[in-house]
Amino acid sequence: MRTATYFFIFLNLSLAMFEEPAVYPLPFLVTSLLEVLCLLVFLGRLAHFASVTLHSVFWRDTKNICIMVAILLSLTDLAIYGVLRVYGVRSIRWSRIVRPIFLINFAESRQIRRAFRSIRNTLPEITYVFLLFMFSLLMFSLMALKLFGERNLQTAEGLPYFRNYLEIVFDLYVLVTTANSPDVMMPAFDFSSWYALFFIAFVIVNTYIFMSLFLAVVYNNYKKHLKVMLGG
């Protein structure tokens, strides 16, 4: 039963690669039949579990409720999407986001559920570090707007450079990953090489300090909560 459950969970999650927009597209009828098959297996697994469990225990278990709600939402979404498709109306399969619920909530997924609880318990404790990082990002973006916004600089494509605050926030957020480095600073560097100090300071503070701090807080809190769950 465990192997069969994991197989159909994997099949259900893998359908995202074959559904529109797909990496390897398959006809809608094929993917919908496979999804219905998976949902029927999940429903049968749930019915089997209910038959060997006291009703009061079964209905108090939130995992079972989550699985039933996920099955109902998936079937409803599939039916609505199918009807709209028949009438040529383009829509989105919003129920895809509930598919990981099956992976987390079945009784066989105890280790995955334990890791998920550790992540959930860790999130509130890393909020403060994340807020500090966002504050730093917003302040650097404001500084960039004041430094470069009034100098009428342009990118290599001829677009305005650092004149829109939200675009600056996004560009500097990408710079935290260094994915757009050094391209993002070249218009300012061409205007004056001293402006490179701004980007160097930004990378030092946000990439090397905040990201290291963020990783340390996540790791330590996750390890602490996992150790508590394991009874260590």
C-alpha cells in the first residue's frame, strides 16, 4: 500500500510536466483521466484507512480532512476547466497548488510531515531577519534613486536607468543573487567609477552579511525544531 500510494502521489505531481503549459504536452483527456485515477486511488486509500479506524479518531485527524478537501477541490477544478475548455474559454488549473497536500498528509509520509512542521515552526523566527533584509533593500533602493535618478542615465538598451523606484527594488533584489552583476552597475560606472562603491557596499551588506545571517538563523532554528520533534 505504501509503494502504491507513493507511486500515485508521484504520478499526480508529475502531471504538471504534461499539462498545459507543458514541457512535454499530452492531450487534455489523457492528463485528466490520469488525474482522476490518482484521485480515486487517494479516495480509496482514505476509505481503507477509515474502515480500520474509529470514526471519532478518523474525523478528528486534520490530515484526513485536508486530503478530502484537496480531492474535492481537484475534482471541482477539473470539471470546471473541462467545461470551459469545451466552450473555448481559456482558464487556469488553480487546484495544482493543492497537490503537495497528498504528499504531506498521508500516514506514510511521516518523515516529510515532520520536516514540513519544522519548516513551519521556523518561519516566524526568521521573519525579523527577513524584515531587516527588506528594510536594507528598500533603503539602498531609495539611495540609488537619489544618486542616479536625476542624472538621465540609460542602460545599454537605451532604457531609463534607475528612475522608477519599484524597478530599482527589483534590480537590486536580483543583484543580491549576483545574477545581473556587473551589468546592473555599468551605466553608473561609466558615468563615474566612484559609483561602483555603492554597489560594492550593497553586495557586502546584503549578499555576504544578510544572506549568511539568514542562512544561519534558518539552519539553527530548523535543527532546533527537528530535534524537539525527534525527542532529542
